[in-house]
Amino acid sequence: MQQIHCLLNCFAHCITPKADARPLFFGAWDTPFAVEEDRLTYFSTLITNEAYVSMFERLYAQQLEAWYDYQLSKQDNYIRLKQYIDAVKPGKHLFVQLDLYYLRYETRSFGQVHQPHFVIVLHEQDGRWLIHDPYLSWEGFLTEEEMYSAFCENALGGGFVLDTTKLLSPLKSAVSEHFEKEFVFERNPLAFETKKMVRRFMDESNGDRKAQLAKAFAQVGIIAKRKWSYMLAFDYFGETVNQSHEPGAEHVEKLVKGWNAFGYLAIRASMGVTSLNELLQKAEQLDVQERQLKDKLWTLYQRWKETQSS
């Protein structure tokens, strides 16, 4: 599965093939991100996991147990983690949020960038923690020191237990309700906030300010990966109406690559190679592309919905 959202990728890994995981990602294309004074960021103390938990429980009629207690210290929560891993039985899955800064297997972040990230804890024995990371397609051992640092130095924190022993695919009615709740055609948040921030740079244009462009949009590529979730929606709805998702897939790939190109343009703009006007035009182009993509998906969904009532 594509890298979309670390927590949702963990959920999907654990419920597949027992249940259809595709509806989990409906709406992930507009997953919240934070708009700080000088940058867009995919993580923030203002962003919680409550929406994902509620969504999962509505779709799969299965409660998630939140074992991480935000009222306790990091050290006390680490003790809880050790207690929970000892109690995990077959069919139960333990999720924990770590900081990629302390994890050697993510070479781009290790020792460079603090990034909260969910993984699955499979086993612990004699200070060796067996971890599976569906988002980064990695499985291996962490030492006690690595695990402790990645857990206790994480600025945010979080953890859940999922029991999949009786899990079933969501009802079509629940999928429809969820899709319509999450589908917003009027505005694309990433494009909207990006254009807003570029215009702010244009209004405050000076040498020092322009140099901050690279930092402002450094996480655009990570946020844009969530756009791959459109692919799963095209696949799900197209399957029932006997329509290949390939046309949608082509547009989704173009959109994700377009946002990656925007990130490179932002770096060039920070060096004065690309103009702010070119940067704004690129954001506007991506906004139009996503509106067209949403229009295609909504049309496909309506066809799918007709098959459910016939």
C-alpha cells in the first residue's frame, strides 16, 4: 500500500485481509495539518487522533482502546507500554507513536528532523523491541535505548490497542455515510493554505523573508502523500460499477507529483531562482487539478450509489 498516513497505514495493515481497509482512507486527502506562522506542518499539538479513532469505530463497529494516558509522564506511559506489550495476544495489535529522529531505519529523519510517527509493536524481550512500520515498509528490532528515546523524547505521544478477532468489513451504508461526511468539494485545504501563505510572502517580500520559503513548505511532500487516498476511493467505487480505476489513478499520481514539484519550486524560490508568482501559479494549477479529480470521484460515487439502491 502507498504511504498515505502512518496511523491509517497501521490500521490497514492489521485489518487486511480480514476486512476491507480502503474506506479507512476516504477523506484522508484532506487530513488536517497545522498552519503555523512560518510554515505548514503535518503534526502539531493542535492535531489529535480523535477523528481517526471515531471514524474507525463508526466504519468497523469496533472500539479502539487508547492505552496512552496524556495525564501521565512519558516515563509512566513507557511503563504502561511495557505492560501492554506483555498482554498482547493473537488478534490484538499494539500501536505506539515514536519520534523518527531516534530511529536509524528512517535515514532521512534520523538525527536530523523530529517527526512523530506511528508503528506497530510486535514483541519485546530482553530489551529488544520488534517493530513493524507499514508506512515505511520496515520490520526489525530496536534496542531498549532507541525505543526509550524515541518514545520519551517524542513531543506528542499516543498509543492504541486494536482487537481484530471479530472484525468485519464495513457495511455499504456506513461507507456511504462516511464518504459523504468527509467529501468536501468547495475547498482544497492544502491548496488554499498554500496560496494564502505564498501571497503573504509576496506582500512581505524581502531577501531575509524569501529565504524562509524552503522551511515554510518543507512538509508539503508529506502532506501531499495523503492524496494517494483518492486512488483507494476510485478503486473501491469503480470495482462495483465495473469501471477501471486507471483514469483516476493517472490523475492522482499527477497531483502527488505536482505537489512534490511545488516543494522543489519553493526551494528554488528561496534562492531567488524561481519567482513567487511562479510558485503561486503552481499552487493554483494544483488546486484546479484536485477540483477536477474530486469531480471525477463524485461522479463515480454517484454511479456506485445507484448500484446500491437498484
